[in-house]
Amino acid sequence: MASFAIGIESVSPRAPSFTTLRVAEPELTTANSLSASSTALPTPSYRLPGDLRPEHYTLDMKTFLDGENSRFEGRVLIKVNCERDTSRVVLHSTDLLLNTDKVRVGDKEITGHEFDTQNEFYIIKLKEALKSGSKYVIEIPFEGNLTTSLKGYYRSSYQDKATGDTKWVATTQFQAIDARRAFPCFDEPEMKAVFQVHMIRRKGFTSISNMPLAKSVQLEDDWFRDEYVESVRMSTYLVAFVVSDFAHLESNPGNTTFRVWARQDAIEQARYSLEIGPKILDFYEEYFNVPYPLPKMDMIALPDFAGEGMENWGLVTYRESAVLYEESTSDINAKEWVTVVVAHELAHQWFGNLVTMKWWDDIWLNEGFASYVQGLGTNHVQPAWNHPDSMAVRALQSIFSKDSLKSSHPVSNNIQHPSEIWQLFDDISYFKGYLILRMLNYLLGEQTFRRGVGRYLKTHKYGNAAQDALWATFEEQLRVDSARDSSRKEAPREATVKEIMDSWTLQTGYPVIHVKRNYEEGSAELWQNRFVTDWLGRSSDDRESLWWVPISYTDPSNALLDISTKPRFWMNTSNATLTGLPKKDQWLLLNVNATALYRINYDAENWDLLATALRTEKNHGGIPTLNRVQIIDDAFNLARAGLLEYSLALNLLRYLRHEREYLPWKAAFANLEYLSRMTKRGGGFGPFRKFVRTLLTPVYNALDEPFKPTVAGDTLPQIKHRAQVLDWSCSYGVSDCEEKAVDLFKNWQKQTEDPDVVNPIPIELRSVVYCNAVESGGEPAWDFVWKRFLGSNVAAEKSKLLSALGCAREMWLLHRILDMSLNETTGIRKHDVTLVFNSVATSSRGFYIAREFLFSRIKDIHSYVSPEFSQVGSFVEGVSHLMSTKNDLEQIKQFVELNSEYLKGAKFAVKQALENVELNVQWHSRHYPTVLSLLTLSAHANEELPLPRA
């Protein structure tokens, strides 16, 4: 391949091949200005025709980092194999200037150049056809601007703390379809090739790329060319390179050199990532039984980055808060987040990089697997955190909510155009993908699942695979393991792994299993259908949808002895019968440890039995923690759908006075938050506030010195539980919570030491303290927090401070922070715009300001943020949560209709937001009077009295 790698060692910064790009104006063509293609493209028209397949790229990139004038120049040579005779070359290019006079396709005569703007195709027309079975080299000179768009090859900046100077960084973000913004290429995941990258940069800067540096050649005038080793076969979206003046820390634990890069001012914050990164990488090698194929791993913390992390092979890029951790400033949540994101991106080195989905409609194969495996990696380096259960609850709550919408979509989803790809990077791909893999692990068993994963990776390494290949691999592994171990006992099933899993990936939603017990006979009737929040508005498809559901269950006599998650049987019909169940006075519990993705609606008597068991102070009646979480979540969402009385759901929460675990309270707070939003803008908030105080007061009072710093021995769940209890207690006026929080903040303000250096507020409680202090402290507190935000050098701390600014009561302060968020010069990073907006939109007073801001400045928002990353959709989602009146619904519908051009990149998010507003309006009509009556009665009754049924 090296024979096709044409170098440019003799090229100076003013060499003719590059200056021609700048001065030969008639020959320069902006790809977007080329004539539209008149040649019919294959169906679907947005896919490459497949006539040519790339084998090898040689990419020369010269980077000019000069503030707003930053740009790059380059040349790409692509060795392709012709698979069908064709008289045209079709590849991708967008926002690049192409020197068409210098374009070459072997020795073929070029007759014209076209550009399909809709599909971002650059088309080279040839006089003579390329022949099947032959190889050709395509040469294209190009240049482009380094913008602040956070996509393609873009620029970022930071301020040197010592000198105050602005420093510049050039970096890449190519997923999903933005490699074409950096160099012309065959920009589809299945078009894998080998890449040889040459980076030309000025003295004083360093470059890094996917592979190790082979050599660095000095050119004239303080320019250097860094030549990198040829890569393994990979997709274009995984190519990466960075030019910066960053420092790095290095570790060489084994065969892989591991480095973490960051600003010199922040490099010491990289030590934790450097500690856990090699351990996670080694663990994955052992778990998958597949070695990491590259000789090095670089991870880099970037000042501006659209996502949290990007899994570029051998060069993972991160937002600073996702990879840097400062022990004296960052809290345990920040440490957990760094661990989780690093574990996620390193998992991608196998799932996504070594084996890649064929097309973006199966992006869940990448993201769902990485989300599942990240839990294994996190648990390996931090076993005391109980991350698997925490992750399961987070995913279940998200999917139970979002996948109950009629506007949801299947895990494996057809894409009508590449512009829709980023919309699939949502909770369905990440969390539902994770949950069905978690479910499959429980069904197959850990050993079979693990061996199946290794078999899949080895079979398809350096290639692409669709989900059917994964199911076939698991089916084969199950057959092999069953033959090897005749003692294995599997629940009878009449379907293959593919048939079972297709029911979860190819249809939208998830089931609710209805349970009606016959207490005299010790049996129960079960039936299933799709759960949708708009239960009365179900379609015939919703009613008839069926899943292969693994049914596990337990009861009081077995709860402490046998909590097996193995299914007792498979349910793939509309109804089934359970026999041999306990009779009167004993509860029945389905879906042990919430291992499968379905809700359960018991008959009223069984709900009462479960509620009574939960109130048992010792061990909550033997009901496992994850099932306590699901009972709470199911009860409130079944009530919301009209399938359960709200009195029963509210009555369930009485047991929380004795609950001291983090996860059940997390589930309760998530559901109470919905009631808070539905009552916040009306008279029902007073009774609701009293109800919350009743639940929280005994829990708050049980905390030993609520605002004390964390001490050795405090577990992560304990720390999180205390923080969430304090957050709600201060917000709802429980005891002296708010007073203590504000006093801590005032002590910080009054101290004589530098507040940017010395902060007496306990690290884990700063979010709670900052928000309460800004809310009650007016402009002086707001200005103090803003100064601390500007002065902080720790990304996680900056996020807390920035979020707290949205807690202000003063309308003009909220207007101020929103306006500042769309201005790059203020110090608010572009990737934090949605953080600012949502911090304002979530309060009852901030909602009106945020809504006005969105409605009046949607054009500015659209042009400022990256529509490709669905950020615009998150603005609509942010204001939709508090909308609950018919007038709200009409306003947001009108807004969406009038601004469709700005929202077309967020169709999924906008649809879901509109449906949520419709459901909020529906809730007010159907449930508000009942819930208000129950809350009012509860507020005036003795707190020990049960809430009456409606």
C-alpha cells in the first residue's frame, strides 16, 4: 500500500500544490456550488452506488491555526477497487473547496464534475469507464475552514491561565457523516479502508492521530510533517487527528502505550483517567478474549466538544468534564461520570470499531453494546459503586417513559435520509439496546453470553455486521454450550434467539403484563399488550402487539431463598395461566430483579399485599431493591395511563419513610417530579408540597448532620442518596435545609481567602447549595457564582456553577444568562447552551422566560448550535415538560409549524415533545381533580392515615 502513499516532504508552506488552491480562483470549486447531478442514482438515492470500494487512503493535512482565520489544506489519494464497470466516481464531500483542475482518477480523462447537494455527493465524470476487477488511485486536492461548528475538522480555543493568552486547538468529530467535511471520502461505515495520515503543523504544536507516529520530518520555516503508521481497516467516521499544544501523561502497563492529553493547566486532572483506562482496556481484552488490535491508546480532553466522548480508534476525544477529574473540587458524581464515559468509549474499540454496523439503522449495535459493556468496565475498576443496578434503574426509567409514547421508534429503525442519523443517537439506541442485551444475558447465562460475544467479534473482526449476525452467533453458542453441558436447564422456548429478539428490536414499545389472581385456586391469568401512556388512544396495532416475554416470579415463601431471574416460562401469546401460586395473604411478584423490559399491572388485592409488605420495616418484606424500584415506577405510570387508582400509587409511597436506599428513592423522586410539574403552575402545588414534606421530613431528620462533608466509608449510593434528599428537602422547605444551605454559601462569600482556591462547601453538596443560594441571594449571589464560573479550571465544577445561575428568581438575571449562552465571547462553551437553557426552563418562573427565548430566537439558536447533534430538539423538549394547558399545546404546535425549517433535524424529539404536551393536557383533564383532592385530604389528615381510595 505504501507505494500509493505519495508524500509531500519537499513541500514548503508556500509550495505550488497548495498555493494553487488559493490563487487559481477559476479552478476552485465550492462543492455546494457545483451543478446538480442529472444522472439517476441507485435506490436509496442517498447511498453510495457501490461501484467502487476504497482500500487505502493517504491523507496529507496542513493545519493553519490562526484564530478566526484558521483553515486547512490537504490532498487525499484513495486507492479503490472497481467492483462494477462505471464511468463516474461518486464519493462524499461537503463544505470543502476542491481544486478540480488537479483531480486525477488514474490515467483516465475527466469530462466533468458535479455535486448532488442533497446527498453531499461529489461526482467525477469519466470519458472511459473504469473496469471491474481493476484498481485505481483517485487524487483530490482540497481546502477548508476550521470553524467552531463542533463537527468535521474544527477549531477550539482556551485561555492560558498563566499568560491570559488565547490558545488554539484543531480537532475532529466525524461521526456520523462528517469526515466528508474534512476530506473527500467514501463516507459510509461499510466502506472500510486502511488510512495513512500525514499531518503538517507549525513548530510549537503537536499532532496526534489514530496510529503511532512513524517519523517527524522538518520542513522549512518552522513547519513539520508528522507521518503516522498505517491504520488497521476502519470506517471513515473513526479517523481522527488533533493539532494542539497540549501536555500529556503516559502509562505503559503492557503491550499498549496509554496517554491522556489535556491543557497544560489541567493535565494533573488526567491522572484518574490514566489510572483506570489501562485497567478497563485490559479487562475488556480478557472478557472478550479478543486482544486490543492497536499498539497505543490516546485520550484527549477538548475545551469544546459536542458529545461526551467519541470512540475514534486509538484516539478517543472527550469533553473535559467526561475525562478530567480533580479530587479536591470534583464530586463523586463527576468521578463516576468520568469512569462511565471512559468505559463506554473504550468498549467501542471492539463494538463499533473492530466490528461495525453495516448502516446507521443498526447504530444500537454500537451504542447499546457499549452501554452494556461500560457497566462491566465500571464495575471492574469500582466494584463498591453498585453501578450495574444504578445503570439498570436509569435505563429502565428512561425507556419506560420514552418508549411508552406513540411517537417512539424501534431499536432497529429505517433511515429515510442521512440527515436523520443523529436522531437515532437517543435513549432508544443506548438504553433500550442496553436493556435487551442485559435481558439476553440473564436468559442465556453469563458464560454463554460472554462466549457468544467473543465468537461474534472474532467472526466479524475488521468487518461489518447486522443484528441478525449477532443473533445467529448467540444461537450457535447456545447450541454448543447446551451440548457441552447436559445439566443445563433452560426454560422451554419454541423460538430462536432471532425470533425472540426481533420482537424487541423490530417493533416499537414494550409490553405490560396484566395479572389477575384466583386466590382460592392459587392461579393467575396473565395477558399482554403494548403499554402506552395514552391508554385510551391506543391503536389496533398497540392492542395486538406481542413480545416473547420471559416470565420469572417469586412470593414471600421464596423471596429470601430463591430470587432466580431465570424465566419460569416464555409468554408469546396474548394470554397465559400460572398455577401453583400462594393463596390468600401472600403477594406475588413478577420480573424478579427487573431483568426484563415490561411493566406489571396486578389486581388490586395483590397491589395491597405488596404495599403492606413494603411497609414492613425489616427488609421491606423481602422484596428486592430493583423490584421496589419497579413497583413504584409501575404504579405511578399505570395510574397516569388510567389503569390504576392514583390513591393506590400515592399510598404506596408511605413506605418510603422507612426506606434508606438510594435507588427506590430515585424512582420515587422521578415520579414525584412529574406531579410537581403538573401542579407547579396552579393551586395544586401547595397540597403537593405538603405531601412531599410529609414523606421527606423523617428521612431528612434521620440524616446525621445533613451538610457534613463525606467521610471515609461513605458509599457512592449513600452519598447520592443524601444529595437527592437534600436537594428535594431544600426545594420543598423541609426543616432547616434551605437555611443551612444558604449559610454555607454566605460563609464562602465572607471568607478572606481566595474563593476560587478555598471553598468550604462540601464537594458532594455544592449543586444543592449553589442553586438555593442563587435563588434566595439575588444579584450579589448570582454575580459571585458567575465570577467563580469564569475563574474555575475544573469542567465539572464549572457545570455546577453554570447550572446554578438558572436558579435565580429575578427575571432579568434569567434573561441575561440565556442571552449570554448564545455568545461565544462570554466564556460559556457552545456545548453548554442546552445546560443553561434547561436550568432556566425547569423552574416555574423560568419556564415563561425560556419559552419566550425559544419562540423568539429559534433562528439564532439554530444557527449557533449544531442541528446534527439534535441540540435544537432538546430546547423544545426543555420547555415541553411544564406545558400542560390547551393554550400551551396550541402555542407549541403553532411554533413547530412556523419554524419547521429550523426543527427538521430534530423530528423525533419534536414529535415526542408534542406528544408529551398532549399527554400533560390529558392528565390535567382526567387526573388533576382526583389527585388534588387526594393531596388536599392527605395534607389535612394525620400523616399515618392511609390515603383513601377514589
